[in-house]
Amino acid sequence: MIEWLKMGGHGFYIWASYGMLAAAIAIELVGLRQRRRNAREMIEQATEEATWQ
């Protein structure tokens, strides 16, 4: 099992790449959630302003 994790001496670079990919996906998901929330708030505000006029 340890030899498989070492991947012929390149394990650090491979696992670091997987870690960076996981971090990038997590950051993208958080950003997407924030942008979606902001878009919904803008739509709600526009709808409220339109109903008052």
C-alpha cells in the first residue's frame, strides 16, 4: 500500500495535484453559491421595486 501511495517516487506531486484540484473545486462551489445568492437578491429587489411602481 505504501509503495502505491509513493507512486514510484512521484507520489508527493501526484497527491499534491489532487489536493489542489479538490481545493479549486471547493473554492469554485463556494463562489458559485455566493453568486447565485447575489443574483436571487438582485431579482427580488427588482421585483419589489417593480411592484411598488
